[in-house]
Amino acid sequence: MSIGYCGRECSKNQECPIVDGFSEAKCEKGRCHEKNWCPPANASKIYDIIGIDKIQLFLMPIVDFPGMSKFTYRGGSTKEFVWYPDPFATGYTVKDLLSLAGSTIDKHADQGGVFRIQFLIDCNVDSGDCSQEISVKELNVNAVKTPFDNLKAKFYRESYLDIDDNTKEYSMFMGMKFLVSVTGVGRTFSFNKLMILIALVVTTTTFTNILIDFMIRKFSSQHKFFEKHKFEKSEDFSDLIDRLGEVKNQRELNYEDMDDEDDEH
């Protein structure tokens, strides 16, 4: 880059500022006539790094379950890679991760990208049995404009090297950024919850039987058939309590008569 007149984009003179010695209200070829660091007239040099999709990444999810168990889940092995597509993989290539995101290296070779890698760990902490799932999604971040407005990057790093007072060397490195997160779900046996569930099932079942009986007897065309087999007719025992009272009184009178006879003897 060298110092020249290549200011901000414009469509008319009124959009350009007036700064003595640096800029004036003048729009030329879509840019303000203002002093700035300008790109070289010849094309910039672009260096492509070959084989990025073959770079290997070691990702080992670790999850604790505090309050439930001392069990700790560690994906794969700390001594060796378990390679994708194994469900418990810890070794991935960049190509694998881009494929999981539904993308390819060709799509991001020029502009880079930011991706979110999320592990979901589902464990029975009592037995230690776990499942592991991975999802990769490209983040829809706003495109970043370079000082030249000739490239747009989702992930980039830039640097400057002073050549002399009027010349600088500008470099931009495009790349891919992976953000990794782990979510764990723990399951354990709870006796208290089991008792609550049993009580709920028993209560619901009893109420359901009562409701079904009522609906059939009131609204079903087969209610007579239902009542015939559901209920058994018996004698009228509505006066049973009164009759039991009379039997009790009679029994007490008999005991009194027996006592009187014993006294006479």
C-alpha cells in the first residue's frame, strides 16, 4: 500500500468531507478524493494453502454430573484417536467437520468461516452407559469488509509491515474458526420420583374407570348390556342397619334374662 487519493465510496460530492490538506468535497469514480492508504495498482498476491481439509483435530468431550454422581464422562481415549465416523469419535479432519455442516472446503477457501461444534452427551450415571452425538453448524455472522472493500471474510487476521514512510505491506490471512461446546444430560434412579409416579398412575387409573362407567351408562346404546354384566342384582339390604340394631337389643335382653335366672338360683 502507498499513500494516495482513494477515499470512501460515494455517489455525489456532498457525501465527501472537507479536511484541509487531506480531503475535499469531490467524488471521482465512486470514491472521495481524500488522502489515504491505497492498494497497489497491480493485483494483490494470493497464496493458497493446500490440504487444509486434511488437517486433523482432536476433540474429546468431558462432562461431569455434580449433584447426581461422581461419574465423569470422557469421550474416546486420552492415549489414541477414535476416528470419525465412529459414534464415539475424538479424531476429525476439517473435511469431516465441514461435511457435518453440509459444506465443503471449496466454499470457504477464499472467505473463511466460523462454525459451531456441539457435542451432546446422554448418560445413565448409575451404569455409566452413555451416547455421544455431534452437530456442526455454520454461524451466520456478518461479513467483515477489508480496507479495500475487495474481499469479505467471516474470519480473518490482518497485519501491516512498514516499508518506508509512504509505503506499507498489508497482509490478510483467511481461515476457519471452530467454536466447541459440550452439553451433558444425566439420568439416575430416584426412589421418591418412582413413588410419585406410581401414586399418579393409581389415582389416574381409578378415576378413569369411574369416568368410563359413567359415560357408558349415560350415553351408550349398549348400556343395558353393560349394566347386566357389570353389576349383579341382590336383595334389598337397605334396612340391614336397623335390623342389626334390633338383633343387638334382643341379644342384650337375652343376656339380662339369663343373669336374673342365675340370681334366683
